[in-house]
Amino acid sequence: MKNIVIALALTILITVASDFLFDYTMGGFAILLVYFILYGAAAYLSTSDEEDQFPGDAPVDRSEWPLPGPFRNLGTRMGTLMFMIVFWPTHLLSFLNPFQLKQMVRQIIGNYRLTVREDKSGNHGADYQLKADYQLPFDGEWLVYNGGVTPKTSHSWDILGQRFALDFVQADGHFSRHSGSGTRHEDYYCYGRPILAAADGEVVQIEDRIGDAPWVGYGFCDFLARSFIGNYVMIRHAEGEYGLYAHLIQGSVEVQPSDSVEAGDQIGQCGHSGHSSEPHLHFHLQDSPDFFEGMGLPVRFRSIEIDGRTVEGASVQAGQRVRNTPSSDKTASAVHSELKKHPGQ
């Protein structure tokens, strides 16, 4: 049984027991907190047949990747601890934000429905055949920071809408994603970089009202934002294939719903809005325009370079340095002057 179902069932049981056995009625915040604790425990303790389905699956080794911001000076272990000490309390405060609370409830309900749907089909979706032709949604070299098409390379396998989501950043040769102290948005190499449509399509949704998360570099989760997705563009690239481009800079979105776009058209700029640990681009495909109801789809990119090697029709995963090949990089000349401002090319 999926972790989401286990956590929901136990949460209901605890809520009912609390009311009838101890005459204590749990509030909405407490119920959500219990659910997320149980979900985390179920995910940690659960064993499944995923190892049989994905032989050789292994997590990405990030032990040599420096932390963002000042906490890197404390070393990996202590720095990570301090980062989490800031992140988790501010993340929990998101439950007090009515806009984000509504989104979280919708995500729980949507994920449950997707779990039931997956259980009925018996298909994890990794072998889905794309209808549209995709290129990377940027120019120049970027690092895949999170994501993959297997349980241990994915950073959100049990959140079915984002199962195959990819987070992209720019990094130097030592995997550092910023210059200076990393406490200014502009310190980050990818911040402000043009984000491009990955394929032809029609814009169906946008959000462009949300400011960058404050206290960048300290693990601060923006619990005051109107949306944890941040600013985004949702594009219908084919029937049942919708691309989400998230965490864009406020005011940078250059398209409107019903606009037609071609692969390589600029749609916004990479930013740090919503729940974002550091400036980056979140990109994923799903089969519905509803963020909370769409099943995640794996994406493969046409002619790209992975760690300097040209590959056709490739999936990517965390740890790889990727870029479009010159033949597919149709907008290179249009953004050449912008690229010169940033390293990592």
C-alpha cells in the first residue's frame, strides 16, 4: 500500500481515537501535522517491490556538493543541520497561511486520487511514450540538482504529480551554485536566466504576482507566499502533456493564457519564488492542467549533451551537467549577450 494511504488511514484513526477515547478534538493544524509526521515515518519504514522493478537503482551522491549560503562554512554535517533547523519550522508555519493550507489539502486529496489510479493501472509511468518533441528549457550548461526516473533518483517519487520533476541550477566545477556569500539572489548563477518553452504549445495558466523568497541561503521556507509553487507558466505541449515551469521571478512572465509558443521562446526568468531552497528552475510534465490532479510524466529530451556527450532522446538525472546541442539550441544568438553575464557556460 502506498505511503499516502497508510498515513491517511492512521491519521483518521488517531483523530477518531483522540475524540472518543480522550475527549480531545484535534484542530486542522494538528491533524495536518500528524499526517505529515506519519507520512514521513511510512516513507522511511516502508519496503516495496521497487527494487525489483528498478534493479541497480541508487541515490545520487551529493557528499561533495557544497551547501548554499553561509551555512557551508560550518561543514557539511553541521551546515546541513542548521539548514534543516531553519527550513522545517518555517515550512510548518505554512499551515497557518490559508492560501498554502488550501494548496496542501488539495495536494493530499489529489495525490490520494492519483495513488488509487496508479494502483488500478499497475503502471508506475516510467515507460510513458511522449507525444511532443522536447528540448531543455534553457540555453547554456545547467546542472540537474534533483530528479530522475527511478525511486531513488527522484526527489518526490511518492508525490505522483511531481514524480518525474527536475530541478535545474547552474554550478561551477566544484558544484557551487553561487558566488560570494550566497545571501543575495543575484549571487546565484542561474538567477535571472531566461527560461524557454521546451516544446511548441499553448499557455493555459500563469502566476506572476509572487515575490522572491526572503533570506536566501539560509533555508528559509516562504510561509507567507500566496502559493508554494511560486510564479509559474503551465503550457499544453500535446494532448495530455502539460509542462510546468516554476519558481520564476515576479514580473518576468512574458506570456498570457491562450498564447501560442514555439520551442525556445522565452517565457520567464529563473527565480526563487514559492517554496524554493535556492534559486532554481522546477520543470515537470503532467497529464492534466490541474497541478494537484495531474499524473507526472517522464520527459526525454531530443539531442542534448550530458556531461559533454551528445545523446538523442535522453532522460536526465541529478548530478548530470546538461545543455542543448547547437542543432536544437534555436535561440542561442537571441540570448548570447545575457549568457555572457553568468558563468557555467
